[in-house]
Amino acid sequence: MAQCCRRWWDLDAQNGRESMRDDYLDYEEAFYSSGKRESRKERRQTQAKDRSKYKKTDQVKQEKTVTLGENDRRGRVLKISPDIITVTCDNTAFDCTLKGALKKEKTKQKNLIAVGDWVYFDPSQTIFHVEARTSFLRRAENLSRRKHQLIAANIDQVFIVTSLVSPKFKPLLIDRYILSAKEGNMDPIIVVNKHDLLMAPPENISADEAAAEKLVFEEFLEAYQPLDIPIVVLSVATGENLHELKALMENKTSVFSGQSGVGKTSLINAIFGSDLPIGPIALKTNKGSHTTTNAELVTLENGAFCIDTPGIKSFGLWQNDPAAILEIFPDFIPFAADCKFKTCTHIHEPECGIKKALEEKKLAPLRYASYLTLLEDTPPKEWE
């Protein structure tokens, strides 16, 4: 295997499966259960919210067509706080609450409403109906996957924001966002910020670290540029290619998503002259702080809307599906046709066209490494 391949995974001689290093996967602490006590508490809360004990007739009522009153209004959710849901209607913001009946609805969603939702509310500013979503971005609430968290709704495109050097570039997280974007009926766009730091890294980054980062970035571009996904390489500090990002946002609703510290909020401020709060990078950890605490829909010029989301270090996939994973790897298709078995997982089977392509350097090692990391979120029985 080529030297670049060895950087991405180690070969486990016992079972022949490549086990991925997590150097480029900073998992979010909150994504994992912190102990048995928290797990038991979560089970009790889930049972308390279980609506299966209610009559089916109660559930049918929720599915009926909603009757709108003369004074009812339609608006879009701008922001959600623990007690108030801010909805905009006719250029006016309303502080609304959610109707009790909606709160009782049985669902696998952690949150019943998301930023970007279109809703109806009555004169008392109570939301009584949420329109069906045309698109959404979501992630698993935790490893148990009993619930999923809606991050945003009714979006045209997702800007998958990454950074170079500070924080370190983590290409193996990108396909998680691509998969979720495709699942949620949105167009993914990869944005690589802080390009200037490759040539002028901060004082706490050595020249060797910057050189290694540059090599990883070059491997990424070689692997991902042939795909049908736009890649915008830019810098907030120098203004490099900010105009490209602004043009992509015109007359679109976009969501900026990515790790803390990659510069999501800074990009919005730089492009549109807004003053959303931003935070510094911690010198000891070289990671960003969670300055954006809640997702918020922001109205911008040129017909653009954007949603700035809190930074996350891992993106837990909701009910991961091997078939859906393969759909975002079109570069596998020419080689998968050479697999001996039609149900080949491209992991342990003999005469695998994908693994042969890797050995012959016809397929980018980074792409295969990303494929393996996504499969790690998929229970083995789903392949049966």
C-alpha cells in the first residue's frame, strides 16, 4: 500500500479489516453517553414521553388537515430559545410558544420544531401547525439513536465549512455532512477557510505541522475535485474568494455547518458586514469555542437567507444506511463492477474491485478511508 494510504488507516491482521485512526475525527463529548446513570435517566425520560400509551384516535387527529382561522398567520422560525420561538411574518418578529397538543405528538425528533420551519400561529401567538419540510439537516442525538436532532429546515444548500491549520483540517468529517445533506434533500458545498495559514501559520504551529497540513489538503483536493460537489477555498483574513461564496448564496437559503472555530460566523460577517459574535481559537488545544449557542436564521442582502449553527466536532448520523453511503461515492462505481460478489461490502471479501483499485492507485485512499469511517456508524446486521 502506498505511503499516503498508511497515514489514513492501519491494517488489522487478525480480521483483515482496516481500522480507522481517529486523528482526523474529533468526536464531540456531548455526543457520547457519559455513564450508566445518564443512560438510565435518558431511558426514563424517553419512556415518559412515549405516546404509544395514547389512543390511536388521538394520533389520527394530528394528521387531519389544519383549519385556519381568519386571524391566523403564517411565518418562518428565526430562532428558538427554551421558552420562546421567534417567528417572522410580514417583516415583524413575534415571540411565540408551541401549542400543547404538538408537544404531546409521538416522534423520534428530539426537537419538534427547527429554525427555518414554516409555521402557523394564532392571535395569542401560539404555534398550532408546522408545515411539512421540503428539506432538513439533522444528526443523531447520541449513540443510542433513539432520537435525532433537527438542526435546520427548508434549506437549499449546506456549506460544509472546514479550516486549515487552526483548527486542523479534518477531511474525514466532510462526507458525514455530505451524506446528511443528500438525505435531507439539500445541495452540499465544501468551504475550506483559512487558506492563508498554510503559508503564514500562527506562532503555535510549527513549519513541519503546516507542511503536513498542506500535504493532507493537496490529497483532499486530488480526491474530491473530480466529484460533482463545489469546493470553495477562501480566507476571511485576506478576503480570498469571498465573492465566490457570496454569489453562491444569492436568492438561496443556506446553512453554515461545521466544527467550532472554522470560521462560519466570521464568513457571514465578512461577506455581508453583519456583526454576529465570534470567538477566539484556544492556543493550547488549537480548537475553537462555541460562540454560536443556538441556530438562527439571518436575513441578508441579495435575496439570501442563512442559518448559522453552533459548532460541532462530530456529526452523528441518524439511522445510517450502507446503500445511502455508496450513493455518495460515485467514484467507486467503475471498480465495484469488478467485485466477485454483488453484495460486496468492499471490506473483507476476496476479489474486491474497490480494494484492487486501491492497490493499483486508481482510487484515492482518502475516499476509501472516509467510506470506512461511515461504515463504522452502521450496525453489521444492516449488511445482511
